[in-house]
Amino acid sequence: MNGKLTLRAFGRLLPGVVLVLAGLSGLLTSSVEAQPSPCSPCENWMSVGSGGPAAIGGTVNVEVVIDLADTPYQGYKAAIEYDSSVVRFVPEGLILGWGQCWIECWGDFDVGGGLRRTWMTSGLPAGTTTQTGPVAIVEYECVGAGWTTLRLVPPTEGGTYVTTTMGPSGGVIPTGLAAGYIVCEAPTPTPTSTPTPTATPTPTATPTPGPDNDGDGCAWEEEALGAPAPKPGSTCDSADACYSDGNWYDFYDVPVPAYPDATPNGPRNKVVDIGDVLAILFYVFADEGGPPNANDVEYDSLKDGDWTGDTLIDANDRVGLRYDRTPGSEPNPPWDAGPPNGVIDISDVVAAQAQAFLDCSGP
């Protein structure tokens, strides 16, 4: 690797390449600690927390840093892809660092599927440098509760709006890439005073939820239209566009934590939260029929034994099936996960983010 970018979260140096999550405003918590990396070493993928949830309307500064440049370079381009339902790019907060921009300095573009890309460039039209340090600060505002990855788009995806380190005469210097994420959380409302009731009625017995026919951890009442929040069914608009107790994959609860092979993974807990997102990130690039990914996990591994409970250990018990999904298709709602497709990538992470805070663990 000739160029290296490093992700620093509140002073912690982590190997790989580069987003610095600098500062937060609108924090909900008074003490802030960086989330641990889900893999070590990560090589081509890394996720480091922004330190804690930011309130809706709060902002997060993301700093792009060149950490190592053992080859002289002339400039850089950086493209950060994010979920526009969770954060929005704040143009007034963009700060471009050293050097000069060329004809086009920055932009923010819709790339479909609810995703957008913030793109920026800077460089030295004459001469080269091995200078390191911050080259841009990008500000995002939380607009919806949930998580969004901050993905540096690799040059292999093609087009102008990708991430590259540029050498003399337009050459491209090999550079590793990594990802971070932002957590946004709605503020807790201040409770209003409750008048003293004149009489307390005798409560009726709470009905016990029915069987979980598909084994996803949610009873059929919890997946049906009209279920109370935070059950999956509370997010549905109609009965024909809701979760189904016949689809084991539609509720995106995965085994947590995920471990390198051959250590068995942890259990599911009937809740979709940050632990599920990190576990799916751990399995990114582990594909059906393929080799282990950079975290030494293989899609086709049978290390978790008889997961289906049919007393056989076969292809239906492959570990990758637990972490693999597809976006739900019509008439299913956009937060309804579809069946596995043999590939674990950024779309799986986005599908899990859409189900943030869904919970079948309690009454």
C-alpha cells in the first residue's frame, strides 16, 4: 500500500484507512466513549462509532485524514456514501483543507436507494507532496433515528465521484479504504404531569403472544398489523404489506457477537440494535461458495451446528444465512428484509439499519 488513511475516533489510532469522527453537538449522554472496532485487523473494512448517539438536529463532524504517504502525490478525491434518511449533508459546515480545488470542488448527489454521496477534491496543480494530516471536515446533521454507515466509495465502482489518491500526471496511488458510522437518536421527551386518577380499574390479564411459527424470535401478534411499538408490526401501513410469521428472514435479528472461525457465534436476542449492525459488518465480503473474508469468517461455515433444529447439520445451517438478507420487495414495506442472496455487502447493513430499535424481547 502506497497511501494510507487512518480512522481516529477520539484519539484512538486504528489500522486501515480513514474517516476521523471529530466532534458531536446535541449529545444525549454526558460521558462519551469510542465504540470498539468489530475486527482486528480490518484491512478493507472498518467500523468505528461516532462516540455516542447524537440527538435529532445535532451534528457530527467527519474528518478526512491522510495518515501516511510514502509516495509523493498531487491531490485527493473523497466520496462518502451515507443514508439520507438518517443524516443530511450540511454544505455550510464543509471545510476543504490545504491545496487548491480544480474546476469542481465538492458536491452532494443522490445515488438511489435512499443513499447519497458527498464528494470533494483538493490538490496541488503544480508539484507534489507527501504532506499528511486532515484534508477536509464534513458536517452531517441527524434527521432520523437509526444508524448510517459512512462509506468511502472505492475507485473500483467507477465514475468521477469515488475515493482516490492522485499521483503526478493523473496517476492513481493505491490506497486502502474503511468505513465509519453515525448513530442518531431521538431525544427523550420530557414527561408531563399525570393527574391523579379518581379510580383505578382492575387490569385485565395480558394475553400471551402466540407461537413463533417461523423461528425469527417474534410471535405472530408481534409481526402483525397493529402491534404496539416497538414490535415489527407497529411499522406497517396495511396487512398485506407487513411482516409474516412464515418468513424467518424478515426480522433482522442476528447472532451477536460474531467471532472469527472456528469459534461459535453468540445467540440472537430478539432485538435489532447496534450489535446486529456490527455483527453484519463483521461478515461483509463473506459470500456463498467463497473464501473467508478479512475477518476470517466463511459464509459456508457450519461452526454453529444444528441451527434449524432438524437434528441435521447441512447447507441450511450455514452461518452466512444468519447474516445475509436482501431489501424487501413490494408490497412489503421498505424495512421488511427479504431472503438471503448469497452475498453479504453494504445493502445488508442498510437493511438492518432500517429496522433499528425493533424489539420482540418483551411483552
